[in-house]
Amino acid sequence: MAATTPESSTTLVIRRTIPLPRVKVFAAWLDVESMKVWMCPGHIISTEAQLDARVGGKFRIVMKGKDRDYEHTGEYHIIEPPSKLAFTWISDSTDDQTTLVTVELFDKGQSCELVLTHERFPRPDKIEAHRQGWGEIIDLLAKYLASRT
């Protein structure tokens, strides 16, 4: 699933091949209704999302667990359909520090390669939980999109 990639002590990289055109995968990252379905890793029961999908626009994603909610906020820095999206990511799990997520999509015929890079973690011990969370999110995204085609 995830390829091994050299990383700094404050960066994680996840690579996945998704058997769908990158235009569909990219669109899902900016679609609030679909995000409510696939942005639910681990024990998350449901997700609420508000997106102002433009460069400089802000977002708020609240992942609702059984025992507590997990709020994530950020701002879009790059929106280049259908190939690149970059946004800040701030949450309890980043010690409320600003981190940066970049999603790149590379055309592979009827498939695409998704490369998610999450960097600027305040501490290296925060990376593994994010690796698991983002990995589950990407898998849920692929499953959701496959079910819609």
C-alpha cells in the first residue's frame, strides 16, 4: 500500500495508486458532501465539513468520534486542478501548530498516483498517527469514488 519514502523527522509521505482518473480524485478533495463520507478514519463515526475552496479560503473539518470530536482547520494555499492541492492543517494532534499538507495527483492512464506529503510536524512522535489516519482516509476516498462509478 504505502511506499517507503525517505522523510525528514517532521515529514511524512504516503503514495497510493487509485484506479480512477485524477480529475475525479481531485474533485473529491474540494467536495464537502463527499468529504463527509470518506474523511472518517479509525473510530470516527461522522464528519462535518465547511470548505471555502479557493486559494486563501479556509476550511473546518470536525471528525466526530464516540467519545470526542476532533477539529481540524486550515487554509488553502494551492489549488491546481487536477494535479495539486496544498493547505495548512491545524489540530490538537499537531499541538495546534500549523502544518502543511500537499496532495499531488499524477496521471497513470485510467488510474492516478496520489502522493500526500504532510510536513512541519511540531514533533516526530506525531507522524505515525497521521500516517495511519491519512492512509485510512485515502483508502476510504478510493472506496467511496469506486462505489460512485
